[in-house]
Amino acid sequence: MTQDLFDDGVVSESLPLGPGAVVLRRFAKADEAALLDAVRQVTEQAPLRHMVTPGGFTMSVAMTNCGDLGWVTDRTGYRYDPIDPESGHPWPRMPDVFVRLASDAASQAGFEGFVPDACLVNRYEPGTRLSLHQDRNERDYGQPIVSVSLGIPAVFLFGGATRSHKSQRVPLAHGDVVVWGGPARLHYHGVLPLKEAEHPLTGACRFNLTFRRAG
């Protein structure tokens, strides 16, 4: 385990999950205020919504996007689109603090030169979950995924290359960042149902920022 000390005294610990995957504990903590302000600005322009899967299931997690591309799901399938289907306008510009944090976290995890063009903004409330899945709608699997946790705690499931592979249960707290790429890029992952909790900055919810190079 390695430790890095930020200017504000916040210590970040690196917890390996396997080849190509790591948790950077508290990595985003120093930028918490700027990140949450950016989340507010993004969601004002492109409100959170509960998307519907191709099978007709309404997702329990509310989400939106920012960046050049946004991930969407509806009856026709999963895809990235430059246009918000609800507004008919391009997704909000990705805030600079988002781009910087994602690039820095990827570099810390050993993936240099990562510049995201899509950020999924997910809001989890107590009881919501995300089933095991792979991120495979992106064009270049050589680029990592960077996932930032803000707000109440969650338990992240990180599995293997097949759905049947036993998943690790990884507790995530406010400011933690998970990065996976290389041999772990297509590993299955998800989130267990969140427990009742409160955070002084987000209330009874968790925001997850997931950065990708999609185009």
C-alpha cells in the first residue's frame, strides 16, 4: 500500500484490486467542494433522470451526462450519443475539475495520458443498486475507467472477466476513486444496495462520477 500526502493534509492510500485495478482512497477529497458544485451545474443543465433499459426495466439509479458524449439507454439499446434525448441539445461541457481529476487519478493508477470525453453522473439513494455488468460500449478498450465516489458510503462489487467469477466487495467512502483498465478493463462490476446514511455535503445520497474515453 502506498500513501501520498496532498497539500491540505489528506492522505490517499492505494489499494490494489488486481492487475490493472486500484482504489485510490480519498483521492478526490481535496476537490470535494469544486466537484459537487460542478455536479450541481451539470444537473441544472441536464437534469437527472431514470433511464429505461432495452428490456423495459427502469433503472433505480438516476443519471445524466456531461462531455462530448453521453451514455444513454432506452428500448432501442445502449449507446453513446452527443445529444441529450430529453432536451435535444448537446450534453453540458465537462467541467475542468472533472477532466483534471480523472486524468490525475488515471495517471496515479499507471494509465498516462487519459483524457475523458464522457462522464456519467449517477445519483444513488438508500436501497438503489447497480447490477453486475461490463463497460463495453466504448470504442477503445485500451483506455481505463475512472470512478469517483462522493457522499454516503457504498459497497462496490469488482469481479472478473466472466459474470460467474466471484466478486470482491470493496467498501467505498466519500472521495474514493476506483480505476481499472488494461487486463481488468472488461471485468464485471456493480454496486450493492446502499444502506440508509447521511453525508454532510450530499445528504442521503451518493454521487458517482464515471469517466470514460468513449469516442
